[in-house]
Amino acid sequence: MNSKRHFLQSIFAVLLISISPMFAQRTLTLEECRNMALEQNRKISIAQQDALAATYTKKSAATHYLPKISLDGGYMRLGKDIKPLGQDMFLPIVPYNAINPSTGQFDPSALQDPATALNTFVIDPNTGAPMLDGSGNPIFKNYAMLPADEFKLDKKNLYYARLSVHQPLFTGLKISESNKMARHAENIAKENIVLTKAEVISKTDEAYWRVVSLHQKVKLAQSYEELLNQLVTDLENIYAEGIITKNDVLKAQVKQNESKLQVLKAENGLALSKMALSQIIGSTDDEINVYDQILDEDNTIYNTSPINLHGSAENRAEIAMLKEKVSVMQAAKNIERSKFMPSILLTGGYGFASPNPYNGLRSEFGGDWSVGVVFSMPIFTWGERKHDLNIANTKKQRAQYELEDAKEMIDLEIKQNQFKHIESIKKVEMTKLSVEQAEENMNTAKDNLAEGRTRLSELLEAQLQWAEASSQHIDALIEVKTSLTELEKATGEIYKYFDN
């Protein structure tokens, strides 16, 4: 019983090992490869992050319309006491009857009384009028002295805090033009995502069809090797009967060895092409397989290329980006022009300070509000604004030239790819005929050799021509696919393969 169980377990293990490679390989369609590349490609991720940064920049520019609120504060330690008086001061003393008892304020009209004036001022004995100092002011009899050394503030710790609000009223259109620049820059970043996706699709198609091509080349090399293997076997049998020489067998064996090397090269190229495709689509599996769609030639040539051959440069993301760039340069020009205009700012706030400047500089916080309008306009800058405006105008004109040049180059690119795609279709028809002729020639040479009417070298040459014609036919079929992708890319039709 145990031996039977052990036997069944061994059979299960062998089956598991034998079928595991079947599940290790994954067969992908072109559409699946495109989708994987669009999801995994790092260049697309970089372009998406650039677009996200541009969106945040646009949102940041929009905040310039809103008021800015700031809180400022500080502390300062002084090394010396504050001395408000630079020298001793003398304050005139007025008599008590010059003080208005109802208000407690000085009443200058009381000094018009002669008795009061006699007791208050120094009287000139010659004129009987108050004596005047050098400045024309009357000289009082009595003064109170304020010594500068004694009148000082020992407030060495200073504090302040202020909450401020600033609202732009007019900036010469700087804010609105800056917002336009940010919006156009965001549009450029979004179009760059489209452009990057198109590049990824193009590279994915190129890598995919390279895998298909090399897979066909491997099968072709194996078929060529099988022909030579069969030929060598037949020649060895004929040589054993003494009909041909050993040299004929050796010639075929040399070609046989060369075919084995060609198979090895084709297999290595296929492995490398699979690795390249895996890198583009973000797969870690280098043993992926692709559907061999190239065998259906009618579908390859006709049904997969119903593209409008009269495309326009206006469909291209590059043109959209350059148009946005022209708009950015126009906004930059307007910003430079706004430097000739004034800026008006509404400001307000509430602040606190210690010592309290509103209550005898006591060691306490005192506060007050303020509101005002700030006007600023440069008058003379030695031509700086004019030069900056000329620079901006030059950059805007340069961007316009770039746009016009790009349109012409893209129109030329569309025409070139149209011709290339049409030529590739014709090439398929011609190479297919060449394969049929080479195959017929090879069969004829084989029959003639069997009947002794031709030499071995002619058959070897015919087989080589068949292999070369078949290889050229495969290249032509692949060229139809790749030239179609390039034409779709040139006309902007490639954007249909992904969501913008």
C-alpha cells in the first residue's frame, strides 16, 4: 500500500514539473502589451507627476487674488537705556490764574492781563513790554529744568506683535497674466502626457513586432535546418550506394552546420527581444510569448491599416504644446508691459507693543489698529523695463516661429510615412511572389538533382535563396505593421489607443 502511494506521488510530482513551464510563460496580445506599458512605464509616471506639479502651480497662482494674512512678532534686548532728551530742557512756568479751572488747560488769553504778565514775563524797563529771546519768544521769569541725564527710560526689553492683512487692488494685470501662464503651463504638461504615451505605444509596437519577427525567423531557420538535415541524410544514403562523391556530402554538411548557427543566433535574438519588450511593458517575466498574428497575411496587410492617410498636424500633441507655449510667451510679455503701470495695495492690521507707547511707555502691552493704501510706481529705471519688454516680445515671436516650423515638419513627416506604408504593402506582395518563385525553384532543383540533371550546388543555392526570400517576406510583413504605427503616430491617430 505504501509503495503504491509512493508511486502515485512520484507520478504527480513528475506531472507537476512537466506542466509548470506551461504556466510560467504568458502569451500576450498587442493590446495587452500596450495597456501594460501605459500602466507601468516610468516615463509616463514622470510626465504625470509633472502635470500634477503644474496643477498645483496653477492653484498657487489663483491664491494671489486673495488677501494675505500674516502674523509678525519679535523681541529685542537693548544694551543701553533709552534717553529721549539729547540735552537739558527748560519749561516755562505759568501762573495758576492762567489755568482754566473748568478744563484744566492753559489759557493764553490770561497772559493779556498786565498784572499776570508782570508776574510771568521779564519786562523791558525801557518799553514796559516782555523781553524777547533770539527766536522772538517772550522770556519767562521762572523755568523748570528737565535734566537730560535724569530723564531716561530703563526699558531694555522690547516686544511687539502684529496681525496684518494685505489685499492687492491693482497690479497692472500681473496677477491675471500669471494665472494665464499657470493655466497654459498645466495644459502643456497634460499634452506632454499624451505625447509620452504615444511614444510608449510606438516603442511597444516596435518591440512587439520585433518579437513576432524573430519568432518567425527562428521557425524559418529551423525549417531551413530541417531541409538541410533531410538533404544530408539523402546524400549519405546516395553516397553509400556509390552514386555521388564524399565531397558532395561534405558540402551539404557545411551548410547544415551553418544553419544550426543561424538557428542559435535567431533564438538568442528572440530571447533578447523578449527581454526588451518586458522592460517596456514593466514585466519581470522574460519568457513571455506573443500571439503570432503575422501568419494571417491578408489581415496583416489590409484589415489592420484602414487609416485616414490625409492626416493633419493639428492633431498632434506637439502642436498643441507649442500653441500653449505661444500663449505663455504672450502672458509673459503682458507681465513685462504691466511694469509700466502702478501697483495699489490695501493694507490693515492690529499690533501690540511693550513698553506701551500709548500709556507712558509702561511695562505692559498696548495695541492699536491701522488701515491704509500703498501706491507704488517706478518712474525711472534706466530703460530696464523697456529692455525686458523687448526680450519678452522676442521670445514670443520665437515661439511663433517654432510653431509654424513644427507644422511644416509634421506635414512632411505625415507624407513620408504615408509613402513608406504604401511601399511596405507593395513590398509584401513582391516578396510573397519571390517566396513562391524560390520555393518552386527549390523543388525543381531537388527533382533535377534526384534525376541527375543538376549539381548539388544548385540545390543548395536554391534552398538558400528560398530562406532569404522568406526572411525578406517576414521583414516586409513586419514593416507593414511598424510603418502603420509610425503613420498613426504622425497623424495623431495613435491617441485612440489610450484615454487622454
